[in-house]
Amino acid sequence: MQLGPTKREDGSWRVRSNLEIENLVAEPNIIGEIKAHRLRWLGHVERMGEDRSVRKAYLGRPVGRRPVGRPKYRWKDRNCELGVYTSNKVCDNSNGILNAYRTNS
């Protein structure tokens, strides 16, 4: 199976688009897989007991000042991009997505 450039009928070459290559490979998109695993892990953390150290670190609030410069990208921020609802209401737009999950399940 050739995934690289393809030769046209007139003899010129063209580069395949990412969508064409994804359709040829017929494998799940790695980005989607990573997001799914992240959501699955978030579900585990949400169901953990309050005494678990992972849960404490997830719900904890650091004390002190943050360093000067651009803020670090936090795990909670990535979940907000995915529109994930969490018990501590990290995301503002979570209600619509939560309702969508409830109707599909």
C-alpha cells in the first residue's frame, strides 16, 4: 500500500491529504485515541475515594505564587477543551455536553 504521493494520469504527481491517508489506513486517529484515554482516566479519578492520593492531587489547590511568565498548560485546561464535566465544575460549557452524554447512553 502506497501512502505517499500518487501519480496522476497526465504524469504529474500530487500529495495525498491527511484525510485520504487516514481512510487508506483504516486505523483510529491517534489524537482521538489519546483523548479517549484521557477521558477514561478522568472518569476513574472522578469515581475514586476522597482518601486516594491521585484524587487529592486532582482536587487540590496549590498554595503560593506562580512563577513569572506564561502559565503552564494544566490537565484541567485540556479537559475543558474536550468539554468534560467534572464534579468540581471546571468547565463552563459542560452542561450541554453532559446532557448530550446522558441522552446517548
